[in-house]
Amino acid sequence: MKKLLLFLLVLVGLYFIGSSIKEASWFPFGRGDSHTQSIKQIDLLDIKVDSSNTTIIPEDREDVKTELEGKGKLDVDRRGDIIRIEVKRKWFQNFGFWNKSKLTVRVPQEYDRDMNVTIGSGKLTMEGPSKKDPMKLKKMNVNMGSGKLDLENLDVKQYKHNGSSGMANLTSISTQTGEIKMSSGIVNVDGYEGKLDATLSSGKLNVQMDKLEDSVDVHVSSGLVKLDLPDNADFTLKGKVSSGDISCDFPLESQEVGNHKVNGKHGSGKHTIDVTVSSGKVNIY
């Protein structure tokens, strides 16, 4: 009886192994898959990738073209005013040499509505044509797991970024309102313009602004925030500290330090910088 049971288990195991081999080639990148969809009357591009390396390319075209190289199944679904793009993978394609895939999404440069991006453990890159001629969007929502995100040359009216870990590099991003929430990980922001609301549980946030044009709200639990402002920035600092630290390298008028507060004004004091720190550290310079 035991031998029969063992024999049946071996057969079942061989069946699953055979099915896995049938679904996957022995090479890192197998056959490709591609889809094309019209962008007419589309208000939202919803892109979801787990462990794939994804590149979003704005270019002179009138449709959305998606190309997948490697493992996984590419699903492109249009419903109403939404195009959903997702890479689905078999369980065995997340291990070893079966896990490599590359997704390229080519979008019209003139597309100026909404975009949602969800990243698991892979990498996503998107770059507009140039800093002077950025890709323009109405809204952009980013949800990150433990992967890597690179965004550059974007003009977004409303930008929202939620991350649990991983690394994000945002370069030459202009917004009317920007919101960054990170549980852990690292976020580097270079050449940012617009209103900013940043919440950091742990990890590290580096922000460099070419211009200070709106208010900045920073809330830190136990992480590290560095805020690099232009020398001629006009701001009023309102800082509250529990057991952490707030430092400001700018000379401040009407400076008030003590009783868990750091307040003061630089220049005309036009824009408010509101900083709340529990046990982390914020450096403004």
C-alpha cells in the first residue's frame, strides 16, 4: 500500500514538472507577445506588473502598443474609458532562470489624462522627452512593493505615491499637488516643483527643489528626510518634534527653538513648510 501511494505521488510530481517544462522554455527570454489598442476616448491607463522589468515610452503615435519578452502572459483589456495592462505569471515562473521578462509599453506622447502604475518586485522606468518638454498627465497614482521606480521629465497635476519598500527615483517632476507615502525604502526626488505632502514611517526621503512654489508638509515617524531648497526660497518653518530632530541651515528671522518646536521665517515667508517628527530626523538646507 505504501509503495502504491509513493508511486502515485511520483506520477503526480512528474505530471506537474512536465506541465511546467511545457509552459516554459529553457532560456531566460522566450517567445514574445504584443498587443495594440486605440487611445481614443481613453481616460485611464492602468498598468500592473509584478516582477517584470517595465519601460513606458512616450512617443509620436496614436495608439498604445505593449510588448512582452520572456515569461508570463500579457493581458491588455479595454473596458469603457480604461485600458488595463497586466503581466500574469505561473507560479514556477517566479523562480530561478524562469523569472525573467521585459515589458515595453509605448504610449502616445500627447496622452494627457490619468495613469495608474502598480509595481511588485520588478523595475519600472518612464521618461518624458525632456525637462523642457515633459510628458503631461492629469493624474498619476503609483503603488510600489519592493521594486524600483525611475520617473523623469513629467508634468503631473496630481501625483500620488504609495510604497511599502523598494527604491524610487523621481527626476524633474512638476506637479500642482504631490503626495508621497512610504513605509520603508528610499525615495530620491531631484528637480521637484509644486506642492508636496510627504509621510515617512521609516526609510529615507531626499528632496531637491529647483523652485519653492508652494507649501511643503513633512511627517516623519522614524526615518530620515533631507530637504534641499534654493538659496532664495521664501518660507515660514513650522516644526514640531517629539523625540526626533529638525535642523535648518537657513538663517531664520523670528526664530523660536524649544519646547519641542522649531519656528522661523526665511525671506518673505510666503510658503509654509510644516514639519512633524516623532523619532526621526529632518534636515532643511
